[in-house]
Amino acid sequence: MTTAWMEMAAGGDAPGFGFVVTGLAVVALLLGAFILGVRHKRRRPPRPEEQPRVPDGGPVRETREQREPDEVPRGQGRLTPHELKSHGNQSDRRSPTQERPRWNEGSSGSFGSGGPGGR
């Protein structure tokens, strides 16, 4: 180390100089981010031909249907989801009745709610 560095360290100027350089770097980064944000906002909006279009068959709608439950194979040890039929996410059979399952009449529908329970 040279004597100039030793004198600067002894005099306490080195930490102050580091703080000034760090502060200037932070200010430069903030200004750069601000300028990039302004440029991004000023970009032109997409033209009508660049906008997404509705498919030829019309808008896509949600389909709601009841599926038959799949049975989990028994006695083969532990199975991971990819080993299950249809990867364990849904059945491949459509239920013959499309009515939603409802709670039994007179049942509370949940545990411990204080309802009359089973018949």
C-alpha cells in the first residue's frame, strides 16, 4: 500500500468517497429506469390488424359436464400421478346423468355443523 492510500484511510476520506460513488451509481440506475419507463409508455398502440381475432366458429365457451369417477387400483403399492389412468386429472367417461350431485335431504352437508345428520 502506498502512503497516499494510508493517509486517505487514516484521514477518513475513503469511506466518504465510497458512499458518494455508490450514491451516484444508484441515482444513475434510477434515472435509467425512469427513462426506459417513459419510452415504454410512449410506444404506439397495436394496429387493428395486429389485435387478436375471434375464431371463425365464434367465441369459445366453457363446457360443464359430469364425469364418471375412476377407481384407484388397489394392492399395487404406491402410485404416482403419472401412473394413473388419464394421468390422474380426469376421467375419460362421460356420466349418463348430467345432474350435479346434491346433499341428501335432512343432512347438514358438512361435519360438526350441529345439523340432524343421517336419518
